[in-house]
Amino acid sequence: MDNLLFGLEELGITKTNGVDIFGEEKGDSRLKTKIEESTVSEQKESDFLFEKTMTCPVCDKSFKTKQVKIGKPRFIGTDSDLRPRYEGVDTVKYDAVVCLHCGYAELMRNFNSISSRQIKDVKENICNTFKGITNELGEYSYPAALQRYKLALYNGVVKHSKLSERAFICLKIAWLYRAQIESLSKDTEDYAKVAREYAINELMFTKNAYEGFFKAIEKEMPPICGMDETTVNYMLSDLARRCQDYENAEKFAFAVLSSRSASAKIKEKTRAELEIIKKEKASSNK
Ligand SMILES: [Zn+2]
């Protein structure tokens, strides 16, 4: 299978090939690490950021992580799969928090929600050999943000976090690849080839997000990752369409349209989604 966690080798985490992202109780891979050198870029995005001091629930040490200033960037809207867009800053980049000392990584909202058993899992599988990561100056580059997210995903695997939580990390990684395509300069050497590579990665993580959420709704009750049932069904409809699973895409969309609790706004969005599904389905049958 593809190595979804490629890119962690630079952090020295090398045993990720063949990792089952949604495996329940698997592996006790010992990780080797080395210090990563990250690229630094200077852009206006840094004006929206501040250094937040965090205390790690795994190693109890404090460290700084970049966060987006609340209320500072202007919200523009969302993509059809709910990816948020803000003017001047990609807020998604800053949601995966990594302890610079021990390698524990999670999305900000779940960072402190860790049980003693999970702390043990992370210590044994990640901290034991992790040698540190640097807090770059300025904004995160996309490769740096992706590396943090993949480390968060790997943490999710070793501590057996909820399927939906792992799926959400996969979805956000897909968003980062999409953003990377959008930010790619047309003057880039081999532009088409590079953009295609990012698009393949985006789709690969979208498929994993879809698979993870699909499994999660059988085991977990809403709210799922902060989303109510309607929002989850809408999102699954879009993810299914992106994965060309048109039958389920329609099924999830109809679930939204037939829901009594769904708002008029999300039903309208879902009707627009259904139109796209129909068009794509028709062209895929040609
Ligand atoms: Zn730590």
C-alpha cells in the first residue's frame, strides 16, 4: 500500500510504511528520529499569528506553538467539503500542535484530551526516540504544516484515537494539499507535474477521510468532531462524490434533505451538491 505518512522520514520517523491508519490495536513500532531542518518563508501570513504557550500533557514541559489570532482574519467562506477559507492566512495549517520536546501531536481541540493509557502509548512509540522539532520563524510552509499533521496522524494511530478524529486529520491534510496547489506559482518548474502530484495526494487523503468517517458513523454518535448529524451527512456526501462513490454521495445527500432538523441553508447547499453529483455521475458513465 502507499505510505500515507511519507514525509515523516525527515523527522527520523521511518517505520510508517504500511501503517494501517484506521487499525485498532496494531503494532508497537519503535521509532527512530533525528532533528528536522525546516524551511522558513517570510510572508504577510505571519501578521495573523501569535506564539501560544502550551503545556504538554505527555511530558509536562512547556513549548510555544503558532496560532491564528482570533477575529483577525476575514472569513471568506468554505469549499464544498467544509474547508474554511480566510483572507491572507490559511488557518488550517496551524491546527496541528506538536510538542517540540517529545513529539506528541494532536489537533488543538483535542490536545489536552488524552488518557493515561494513551500517554503511555505515545511515550512508548514516539517520545522514547523523538529528538525534537524546531518552532520555525514566521508562518509555516506547507511541507512543515503537512509534517506536523502527519505526526499528529501517527500519534492518532499509536494511541488508538477515535476513527473520526483520525479521519478529520486526513481531511485536513487533503485541504493542505489543495491549498498547496492553489498557492503554487505558475512559474514553478514542471508546474503541471508538481500540481498533479499534490492532487494525487489530496485525493489519497480524501479517500482515507471518507473511509474513516464512513466507519466512524457506525460506531460513534453525533456530534462527531464537533459536527451534528446533518453536517456529517452533508460532508460525507461531498467526500463520497470526490471519491466517485456516487451511490453513497446521493444517499448521504438525501439523508440531509429528508432530515427534519436540517436548516434551510444546508438543504440548499445539499441541493447544489446533488446537481454536481448528477453531472459528475453522468460524465463518469460516458
Ligand atoms: Zn511533550
